[in-house]
Amino acid sequence: MQNESDQGGWASPKALARYDAVRFVEEAVKSGLPLSRALDAARERPWGVRRYGASTIEEWYYQYREHGLSALEDLPRKDKGHVRALAPEAVDAFLALRRAQPSVHATTLLRQLVEQGVLAPRSVSMSTMYRALAREGLDRRSVRAGSGVLKGPTKAFEFSWANQLWMTDGMWGPSLPVAPGGKPVRTHLLALIDDCSRLCTHGQYYPAERIECFLDLFKQALQARGLPEKLYTDNGALFVSEHLRTVCANFGIRLIHAKPYAAWSKGKIERFFLTVQSDFEQRLVFAPVADLTELNKRFWRWLECEYNHREHRALEGASPQQRFQERSQGLRPIPAGMDVDGLFLLRTRRRVRRDATISIAGTLWEVPPACRGRVLDVHYDPFRWTRVELYVEGRKVGDARRCDKNLNAHSFGLENYDF
């Protein structure tokens, strides 16, 4: 007989499936079937996602008659919320290591605890570790969603004045056609956006996502819009180089990196990229471009004539260009007399060959003969190649020039042969 004290309540899917099985048995018994026949019929049907044996359904039947719907719920484990296979000290050590290194895989953390002697080898399974992480909100999905370990800005923010903070990032761009039979070239869009005004200070498509590309982008933005106080980036290889840190230090720009799993804190530039994809790049479907030069020309036209001058919902109806101009008090220009191009030159180190040449990016360059055999620091412009400078211990010793083998052949006389 059902307990009259059972007042009902919210039932789980499992309890409802069991209730359906019990009701089926009750109806069968009321129609005149013996209980054993009713249970045999019930076991042939799925209840929920699976079938159950007659003895299991019979147990539900009597539990329901005695205690009502609540008796069909699973009883909670007495040790729920506790990791049975680990001592509390080991659990605390594991969670502390996870908080300190949120991007490291759990298997690596477990190995580290074994090496430190906190855990004995093969004393705990990975499923136990994963349950411990899930209980504390430190599993991979929770961390990526911002739960458990929150690093970086945790509230919506907006700076008050233009050039207080620039955000930067990159995204894949459209593919460009190449010669027949060749593989299409995938482009990369790099961009900088001002946090206060949402103005794109500069954006450009490049054939690759490398440090020299970002430095070229950054230099053009600084020359066009002035110096920001802070530059906010993620931890990509483009943004953690010594060269970028040197450039920022020379201009008095504070370089800030987002914490792991906190890319959402750069939401403004991610929203800009979404606008580029849904607006500018959609137009390329009907008017394709032939090469990178044409792609950038169209992008800059869209950027300066449309996006930067279009009303922005987050700016109370003002456009990014209008907000930038209204809040441009205190903009810092590039200091007069600074060798900006020299600061942005890419840098590498080469040993000079016996024929007084070095190779850079697959091109042969001639250096002064006195440098044969020496190791030189080479500063060069990887886009225009107008400057290829040679340094030894910080002192400039000359410039390199492209090697012209045909020209050199005219000065190659018989004195060079040993008859």
C-alpha cells in the first residue's frame, strides 16, 4: 500500500522510468494476470533506455507500494563528494597542482605527484583523478568556461580614453587562388583595436602568422594612431618574443598577456573579427580577389570608409572614429628623432662564409671581406629589404648588399687560378 505521507515532488528520469514499469505491472494485475506473468511481460519491454529483470521490477513494485514515488529514486552514496581512493593530503596536493598549472594535462599532474613521492605508482586510476577535478570545478571543460580557476579580468571593462589599451589577435582569412594545379594560399588577418573607441588602429592580411608580420602591423598602427599605454595579447608565439618586448620597452608601452584559458577577456577584438567575417569577407564570395595586395586594398577601404565610421551599439550610437577623436586628449606621438624603422628591423645571427657572403631567407648577401669567418648580428627589413645592417657586439660594421654572381664573374680573372 502506498505510504500516504508521500507528498510527491520532483522525480528523476530514472525514477519516472521505474514508475512506468510499476504502473504497467499494477494494470496487468488489475486485469487478472498473476503477478509473475505481469513481471515476465514487463521485463520484455524497455523502461527508459534499457530492459530490466523480473526480480528488479518486482523490487520496485513493492518499494513503490510501501513508500511511494520517492522509493524509486537511487539512494545517494554515503561517500558522495569524497574521493575514496585518495588520502585527503593527496587530493589537496593534486588540486593545488592543478590550480597552479591549469593548462597541464591531468595525466602529467599525476606523473608529477608520483615523482614527488606524494602518490605511490599505480595507486590511483585516472578516473578517480578526473572525478576529483570535476567535483572542484577544475576539469578541462569547467576551466575553459571560466569556472574554478579564473584568471584575467572577471568583469566587463572599458577604458575611458583613447590609446589607454590596445588589444590584438589574429584569425584565419580567405584562401587566395594560385597558379593552376597549385594549392590555394590561406591568409591570416592580424589586427589591433582600441579598447575605448573600438577603432581598428590597423589591420592587415598576411601570407603567414609570424613575428615579422605582427611587427610590421604594429609599426604601421603606431605611426598612424600614436602610442598606446598598454598592449593586451594572448600567449601566442607572436606576442611573447623578445623583439616585441624590446619594441614596447623603447616606446614605454606595457605589454600584458592574458592568462591561460582567459581569451574571453579579449572579447572586443573577437567581436571585431566576427564583424569582418560576416560583413567584409562575405562580399568576397561575389567579388573574389586575385592576390594579397588586392585583398588588403579592399579591406582597408572597408575599414576606413565603413567600419571605423559606422555607428557602434556599444558606443551609444557614436562611431569608433568619432569616439576616438572625442577622447584623444593626451595621445602620445612617436618621439621625434627616433629610428623607428631600425627598432622594428628583424634580427638574426649569421657566420660569414669564406666568400664573404651570408644567406637570409634563401637569398645570398655580400658583406665586407674583413668579416670573413666572423659571427655577425644582422638587422633587416623582411618586407622591403631596404636595410640589411651588420653589427658586431652592438656596433654597426657595415651594410650587406645582394650578391650578384654574374657581376662578380666579370671581375674573376686568371689570377684566381693556380696553373
